[in-house]
Amino acid sequence: MLFSYLLMSGVTTGALYGLVALGFVVVNKATGVINFAQGEFFMFAGFIAWMLHVQLGIDYFLTFALAVAFGFMLGCLTDRIAYRPLDKTDVVSLVLATVGTAFVLKGLARLIWGGKADYLAFPPITSSDPIMLGNVMVIPQQLAVLAGTAAILVVFTLFFRLTRTGKMMQATADNARAAALVGIRTDRIYTLAFGIGAAIAAAAAVLTAPLTLLYPDIGFAFFLKGFAAAVLGGLNSLPGAVLGGLIVGIAESMAGGYIHSSVMELSPFVVIMVVLTLRPSGLFGSRMRRV
Amino acid sequence: MVAPFGRRNVLLALFAAASVLPAVANVYQLFIANLMLVYVLLAIGLNILVGYAGQLAFANAAMFGIGAYATGLLQVRLGCSFWLAFPAGALVAAAVGLAISLPALRLSGLYLALSTLAFAQATQWVFLHWESVTFGAGGFKTPPLSFAPLPIGKPLGLYYLSLALLVVLFQFAQNLVASRVGRAFVAVRDGEVAAQSLGVDLLRTKALAFGISGFYAGIAGGLYSAMLNFVAPEGFDLFQMVLQKSMIVVGGLGSITGSVLGAGLMIIVLEALRAFKGLQEIVFGVLLVGFVLFMRGGLVSVLKRHVRGWEEPLRLPQRAPPAAAPRALEAAAGGAEP
Amino acid sequence: MSTALLSIRDVHLAFGGLKVLDGLNLEVKAGEIRGLIGPNGAGKTTLLNVICGLNRPQRGDVRLNGVSIVGRKPSAIARLGLGRTFQTSQLFRGMTVLENMMLGLHRRTRTGLISAGCNGRRRRSEERAMEAAARNALSFVGMADLAERPATALSFGQQRVIEIARTLISDPSVVLLDEPAVGLSANRLSELDALLRKIRDQKGVTLILIEHVIRLVMGVCDQVTVLSSGSAIADGPPAAVRNDPAVIEAYLGRELSARYQAS
């Protein structure tokens, strides 16, 4: 009974980590960059959703759409400010610029919402009565998270494989210069990538919000877990990101249940260090661009 | 020819000011000044690693913590005197730095940043949860520090100890970066492959850079633990790391003097914003992004351009020169033949 | 073994499924200038990478002065006396020309952490010696007045020459040059030709150069090796190689070479 509970809980949080990881992979697939502000996009969108749904009483599904749109715009803005003006080979500047952006967002969130109470609660959307699936107890919101993750995964896999824009993004990631030479507007591709990555983070946040408390530092926590998932799955692989997320989520849940709850926080760090040291291309990553 | 605002003179002036400060400062101001000295040490070490050797590592705050914890725990758990625990703590931090340079060898850029970040978080976790050794979240007090037989109290004694150490370590760093070792760092930063082809051993060079930054951070940590007489997990977190990064970016990557200026200024900003944590995060974030975008070489690059006599050795990371002449030019010049 | 300074035996290297070096054999004698030519994709740069240790072959041996160097770290191989330049400029941008040159002496100097930091006697005397040697090396290539310039403030031609000087300053026994003439004007080309001869004559360094500028290769090389599809298809004095049918075919393809030879 404990096992199935832990498993379900692990799968749910794992799906969330997978979503955050998807955001990383989308950006990385197009730009070769890891956005250190990804966690803060998640956090900020969550707060916006709280403001829309709880404070202004807007319907949940509309909130979802608005938050995702907001996330998209935030991503585009970040690209304009912290990525486009920079020399793409100057990794130090690129990383520090997104780190700085992350902190600005975090500080803003703290100023705007953190004043009254540092932790904000989002009311449950679905009924909080658990359903029984077989002999596993599940809360409907958890199912919503899983469904949402699966949907986003499918949408983006198809996007990269079938649409022209998706292929342009892959081309840009492979060889930006060649892509530019054949007429691809690489600048626009980068902006789109950041925007989509942030939109995915926003979606993840709105799905998560009913299950957890919101606070300004939540961004960094999800950033690391999402990154652990992404790197485990291989930074080029969309399904790998989701699978990585599930693995991290389940491992975390099991470790927390069977060893000690404090070990839960440790797992993403260990995953990141171990994977990057031993097998930087992760489980499913294709030939890694120079790590 | 005397250059009134030359780099050497400015540094001497700062040193003079720092030496006489205790005569005019109150307890709080002295504490802040001591804090500045500690952060200058951190910034110098970090700049050697990030600015000179080009290793984008995010573990410095963790080394700072390791230095503080090691110094404190050796006193509290093993009963060592501060004068033994302090250098030992710095060496522990240096050793950890060396240790993480090994896996770091295969990683660069983003991945190095993230794995060192993960390491830093794991270290935080250990500080927080390994309660049997580290006393956990509440932290612990360290024994009071006495400078006997000298007739001076702790704040004053510690301040001058910090200042003396800073002068020595500043000069050491300055000498180092202008030497064969320093050039090897810059070579690794600017062209790893070419550096190897000239005989530079990547592992040794990177390990050295990590070890040195670990040592400087460890010294800073030991001093910090003595300043507070207290060691706890907060204070060595991500915000710390961003603070240190902004110091070296604002001051100037690839400049030891820049680290002095950057650290001093950032501490002033930090103190001015003491009451508003949210504002602190915004300000440092904006500074980081702003300087990275508009003043990549930091304050030192501005001083170098506008202040006569500011001899700053060329080490700041330069933008890539224009791309090499394409082959078409060669064909046009009649060089190529089938 | 023969008197070969550098000997490459049966080297095979594949990247994934792509075979780049396919049973390559090559021997270079001390003091010669060896040209390495061949169509694009023949494996020339990869061969240089294998020699200097940046790529490891799946099979085969590389010997420098009779000592096997396969599998060693690039910096260790460099310290045995092998130098190399690259297709794109690899001057260190954060340093001046003089400092770049002094870095070239890295393998021959010993100032370490403590001596450097404490400004000890060894450091000071080594720094003086390095600076003098660097200035000398710059004079050798006629660029002494550029010593204090930042490495980013050089013209393309100047960069290439200084990189060669940087490789030479530590007195290596073999230097690998990867397309030193790329992008050079006709004037610069003859300067490079003269420089290469000067290097060979005055310094006794063995040179192996990859080049596409055939005029340079024919003019300055003692011997030319032609690579195609990962192995050496011809090896001999420039004039002989130039007329070798196999070589012409490798460059022009079967049909065109038949036409060329018929004409």
C-alpha cells in the first residue's frame, strides 16, 4: 500500500519535473543554451495564476490559458534582454545574464506577493476526493497533471517532427550559421524557443498550483529538479525529458518514503552530478554537442 | 612620472584608509569593513577561477561555507585552537576545490556551471541535515577568539588580521596572474586546444585554479566564522553565489584590482538594501545583467580607458576578432590550383 | 626502424560509421619539409589530430623519435617536442602578442605556484629570460614591433605568422602546420614561403604542412604525400606527385582526369 502510494506520488511529481524539463529541452534544442531563469518562469506564472484565479476569481481554464500566454511573453522578453544582445560563444555572459534575470524575477515576486504571507495556497480545482484506480488511491488533480504532461509531450514531438517551424528550430540548433545562410531567421527562432520554453513552464505551474504551496524560492527548486530530469533523459530528447522526470520523481518519492524525508531534497543534486560526470549525454541524448 | 590616479596609488590609498579606519569607525562600521575584506578575498579567488581560467563554476559559496564550517567544527568538536583550525579549514576548502576539479575537467560552460551548482546545493544539504556533525539548521557557536598576549579586543584584532591576510594574498594573486601560471590560466580560457598543443596540462592547470579559489574562499570562511562567532547554513546559499558573481562582473573579470573594487561596492549596496531582501535580489540581478550586457569588462575597463596612468595588464576576456578571410579571397588572388 | 623522426603505421580511425583514416602509413625524416595534400575529406586534418593526440586511432601506431605516442595526452606529446598550428586563429585573445609568445615557452619553463605567487628568484629570472626569448622569436619572423599589441589587434596575416612563431619558440623537433596559407594574398604567400625555408634552414625543424595552395607546396616541400579517402595514394618529390595519374584522378574524378590526360 505504501509502495503504490509512493509510486503514484512519485509519478505525479515526476510528470511535473518532466514538464519543466521539457521546457529546458525545447530551449536547448533550438539555442544550445540552458535558461537559468526557467524555474523563475515557473514560479512567476504560478503567482500570476494565483492572482488571476484566487484574487480575481477568473475561471481555472481561462487562467491556464492566460498564464501560458503570459509565460510565453515573459520568455520572449527574456530572450530580447538576456540572450539576443550577447555573443553566442561567450558562455560566461550567457549564463550570468539568465542567472541575473532569474534573480530579478524572484525579487519582483517577493516584492509583489511575498509581503503578506510567503506561502500562497491555491485552492483545489478538482474535487479533492480521491479516486481509486485499482487499489491505488489517486487525487483527480494528479491525473490532470499526467494528462497535461502527456498532451504537451505529444504536441511538441509532433511540432518538431512535422511542422516547418519545428524543423527550422532543429536546424538552428544543429548549425546556426548554416541555418542563417539558408534564410532561417535565427533571431526569431531563438525568441520563439525561449517563449515556448517559458510557456511550458507556465503550464506546469498552473497544473501544479493546486497541489502545492507557492513561494518565491520554489522556482529554484524546480529548476534543479527539472534540470536533473532533462540531463538524465539527455538534453536533446523530448521523451527523454519526461522519462527523466518520472525517474527523478519516483526515485525521490521512494527515497523519501523508505529512507528519510530529508533525502528527497538531495536526489536531484546527486542525479545531476552523477550523470554529468559519468554519462553527460544522459539516457537518450544523441551525440552531445561539446559538453 | 607620477600618475595621481594610477592603479598603484589608488590601491595604496585604499590600504591607508583601511589601516586607520578603526580609529574613526564605530563597531558596526568596523564590522562592515571587515566584511568587505572577507568578500574581497572571495572575489579574488573567484575571479582567478572564472575570470582568468574561464571556469564557470558556481561552487565558491559552498567553499566559503566549507571553510567556515571546517574552522568552526575543528574548534568545537576537536577542541583545536583557532590558530590551528583556521589554516586547516582553508586547506580543507582547497582540497575540496581540487577534488571537484577532476570531474570538472570533462565539462565546460553550462554543464560545469550546473554540476558545480548541484554540488553547492548538496553541500548546503549536508550542512543542514548531517546534524550529528554540523549541528544542523540551528548552526553553532564558536569559542570566543582572543588575541592574547596582544592587548587588543577581538573586533580590532580580527580586522587587522583580515587586512594583513588580504594584503599578502592580494599580492600573491597579483604576482601569480602575471606569471607563467597566470598565462596558462588565460590560455586555457581562451583556447584550450591550442594551449594543450603548447604543453599546457589541462588537468593540472584547472585543478590549480579550483584549488586556489577554494583556498581563498576557505580563508574567507574562517575569518567570517570568527567575525560572527557563529556558523549556520544560511549565508552560503545561491544568493551568496550570485552576490559573488556580481562582484567580479562589476569589478571586472580578469582583474585582481577589479575584485577589490567590485567586492567593496557590492557590500555597500548590500548594506544599503539590508532591510529589503526582495530588493536586494532585484538589484543584484539587474547589476549582473546590466554589466554583462553593457560593461563586460567591468569598472576596471572603464577606468583603464579614462583614467590616465591606470596600468592594468591585459587579461579581460576579449570579444572574438572578425572571422578569418574566406577561401574565396585566396582563389581570387590566384593562389588555388586544381 | 629507419631514421624516420615521425613514423605513422597502419592508422585506422572511424567516427561513428564514417571511416576517416584507413590504413595510413607515413614516414617523415628529420629536417625535411613534407607537404600533405589531397581533396577535401581525405583525412588530412584528422591525421594531424591523431599525431598530436587530439584524436585516438582505433588501430595503428605513431612514433616520434622511435617512441610511441599513441594514447598520450596532447600536452604530453607537445612536451616531447611536437608543435602544431590550426586552421583558425588560435592566438589567446586575452593577452598581448608578447605574452602569447611567452606562453609558447610553457613547456620549457618551470615557475610553479609558490614561486610565481611569492615572486621568487626563479620567477623573476625566468620571466626576464622568457621575455628576451619572446622578443627574439618575434624578430625572427620580422614582427618585433608588434610585441605590445593585444592579440586581437592584428591583421589576419600577422596572426598566422605570429602563431607559427609561437609554436617555434620552444624549439620543437616537429611542427605540424594546418593550412598556414589560407586567406593570404600573393605577397604574403611569398613571405610565408621564405619563412618556411628560413625555419628549415636556420632552426632545423621538421615541418609537415597541410596545404591547398599548390604553388606553395610545390615550391617549398622536399617531399609530398597525397591523401585520399584516408590513406596515402602517392608519396614522392613534388614534380613526380603532380603528374601521378592516381593523384589527378583523386582530385578530378575519373571522367575529368581521363579528359585531362588525353588533352
